Amino acid sequence: MISNTDIFMKGTVMEHFILEVNETDVRREREKSRELRKSRWWQNRLALGGCHYCGGSFSPEELTMDHLVPVSRGGKASRNNVVPACKECNSRKKYLLPIEWEEYLAKQDNQPMESSK
């Protein structure tokens, strides 16, 4: 079992979100993701060229498949749980749930800018 006790953000609403995910289920969902990447539906999503998170325009080669609810946190490899994301956004989001991602972004926006003296 994969325990998500270490996968949470202290001081947030999701602080106590813990879910145990069976490794067999994770492997099965990752295999489904590989198949979904080959689908015409996914190719059409990539062709639109937009990152779900930052709204930037990218070539299909520059976009990755991101699970809104990560597979490691119990998410499924289904059309309603995957979105195209640029590599930078996907790397920053990591294993966060949508509410955790929003809280992360809010904290980033509230941090003071470094002065360029």
C-alpha cells in the first residue's frame, strides 16, 4: 500500500487528507493512462495547444498529460480526470489535488517580490 501521509500541505484545508492506494491499482491506472495518450480524443486535446493551468499556448510535443486527482492519490485515468499541461506546470503541480494546487498558487501570489537593487 502507498500511504499518502507524507503527501499533504501543512496548514491547509487538506492537512488531514490521507488515502491508502493499492500499488496494483496505481499500476493499472498508469497503464490506462498510456492507452489514453494514444487515443484520438487525447490527440485532439493536445492539438488545441493550451495548458490547463497557465493558459499558455504550446505545441502538442510540449504538453503532458496531468491527472487532476493524481493516480498516486486515488485518481483514475479517465477523460474527466486528465488535462493537457505544459511541462513546467505539471512539474510544479506534482501530486497535489486541485484545492491544494489553488492554495499553493495563492501562497505564491502572496509572497513579496524580491527587489532588484
